[in-house]
Amino acid sequence: MNARSLAKAAGVGLAAVGSLTALNRLLAGSADSLEPPLSGDHRTYRWRGMDVAYTEAGPEDAPTVVLLHGINAAGSSGEFRTVFDELADDYHVVAPDLPGFGCSDRPSLQYSAALYEDFVADFLAEYDRPSVVVSSLTTAYVAAALSDPYTDVSVSRLVAVCPTATGGPDRLTWLRELVRAPVVGTALFNLLASKPSIRYFNADHGYYDMGSVSEEWMAYEWRTAHQPNARFAPASFISGFLNSEVDLGEALAGLDVPVTFIWGREADITPLSDGRELAEEADARLVVIDDAKLLPHVEHPSAFLGTVREALSAPA
């Protein structure tokens, strides 16, 4: 390639980078600042130099229930938006945005399963044997924290929604670093978290009936995925670095607390067949909600709340 061709190629490359940079700035500028997705008292938990946002509601002298959302590009405590207020009628309910998500700080860390296991252990230790309602991959972090003999944390009951220990491929360092890259990575994440992509992922494995999710909520998901530094935690998720090494069934079976699984019958990312096997291994009660995928608490809040209340009132 001669000098003129090299110069032309360099010019095209610079123009492409410039275009991506401009598009990234445009998208970042179009996302408003994020308000908490749940009603209640909005507080901050200081952890390892980060401000972790959480919402608290319900009588302070009532039994505490901690709600821990699952992991995805637009994850937040708003996952529990259809059940939070009703639970707060009877319980002291606490729902954090995990570090790197929602209204919590999102530093440019190399997020890992170990980080979330440590966070869960420290956050739960702030309360006196709370009950925990946890979604999807975050269940593995809770199980790891509770089964670690070096952590000072215990819970009274555990309700897990479609629990799993893996949410992505085996670790792909190149993919994580690509998404973390300043210009190209931001552009790739903007594509992953675009409005059509959010709709696609919700329809593909989130909801059985897309009528269960409002346009307003999907707009919130888009906004949370376009906050500053929003790509760093999901970069670790889609590249497999948030997969847990815990043996989920063995860890849950070893807990001296009642465990209940709630599963959407039509879930395909974590199919019901896996749920039956895991429930048997973990010695857990399994409740199946029809016409639901990964988010039965959103699609069928009344059935979900009935199961949760029954689980929380069962003898510990």
C-alpha cells in the first residue's frame, strides 16, 4: 500500500472514529438523569468507596425483606416495581441497585462474581437475619455469601426466582475489553442497549406476554443503560466474568433456612427442567407460575406475592 492509500485509509478510519464519538455523545446527552424506580425512602449505602443506592419502605419494626435484582444490561431494583409497595404493607422492605447498575455508582471496575458476592454479604449483614427475595444470577452470589464460613451474615428465609449460577458464556477476556474500550466499546454497548434490543431481549426471554411490560418501563431501561459508565458492569456480564463458581444446588442445600424457588413455566434461558433438578438437589420447594418466563413477579404479581408471603410466614 502506497503513501496515498495509507493516508486515505487513515482518513476513513479517523472519520469513522469521529462519527462513532459524535453518536456516543448524542446518545449520552439524550438520556436524562435517573430517578429511583421505586417509591419509598431513598438512601445510600457506602461500600468500598461507592455510593450504592437503595429504597426502603414499610414499618421499621416489621421483619426485614431484602429484594435483590438480577443481572442484565438494564438491571435495577425496578425489577420489583409491581410487588414492592404491597410487600411494604407488611414488611420492612429494602431494595438496592447493585454496584454498577441503576442509581448506584458505576466506576470503571473489572466487575466480577466475587465482587458481587462480597457486596451481598456486607449488605445483608447490615440487617438482623432478613428474608431475601433474589432473582436469577444474583441467587448464586447470595448462596456463595451465605455458605462462606468467613462471612458474618445469615438470613431467615430465601426465595429465589429462576435461580442460576451462569448468565453468560465461559470467560471471554477479549469481549470484556472490547466493550470496555472508550469509543468502539461504547458504540457496541449502545447497540446492545438500544431500544430495539431492549424490546427484543424482553420478548425473547424476559416476558411471556409483552403486554406485561409498559413502554414507560422500557424507556426507563433505556435510560439506565445510557447513564455514564453504564457499560462496565454489563461488559463483565456478557463476557462471562459474572458467572459464579459456586455449586448452586450444593450451596443452597447446605443452608439451614427454608428455600423456595419461583419459576416461570415458559422460561427458556433457565428452563423449568433445570429448575426441577436444582430444586431436588437444593431440597427447595418449587412453585411454578404459568404464562411467565424469567419475570413472574412482573407478569403475575398477585400469584408471586401469595407465594412469597406463604414462604416468609413458614416456620424457619
